[in-house]
Amino acid sequence: MNRIKEVLDEKGIKQTWLAEQLGKSYNMVNAYVQNRQQPRIEVLFEIAEILGVNVKELLIDNDIKKNKK
């Protein structure tokens, strides 16, 4: 699970812009944002760099995820 959607919302960035920056299709980025598909670790680091955040900010802590169930 990732927090890409939350970080995009916090920064006011659109998925289409992120797709352009990554050189990926909107559909692929949307799959990442909706957690239907997880990006490869290299892509996750690239997303973090583009968004100007630490890669850890894009990940959901397993302990937090367990407590929400």
C-alpha cells in the first residue's frame, strides 16, 4: 500500500502531471494512486524525488495499517 494519492493531494499536484514527469501513462499512474498496482522500488524512488519527499512518506506503515483493521 502506498500514500501517493495523499501526497499528491497535499501538494495540489494532478496525476496527469506526475504521469508526464515519470514518462508513464495516466492509467499506470492512476493504478499506483488507487493502489491497484504498486510501483517498482525504482519508480517509487523516482516519484519521491519528483514530489520532493522522502520515499518513506509514500509508504503506509504496517503497524498503522494493522490498527485500522
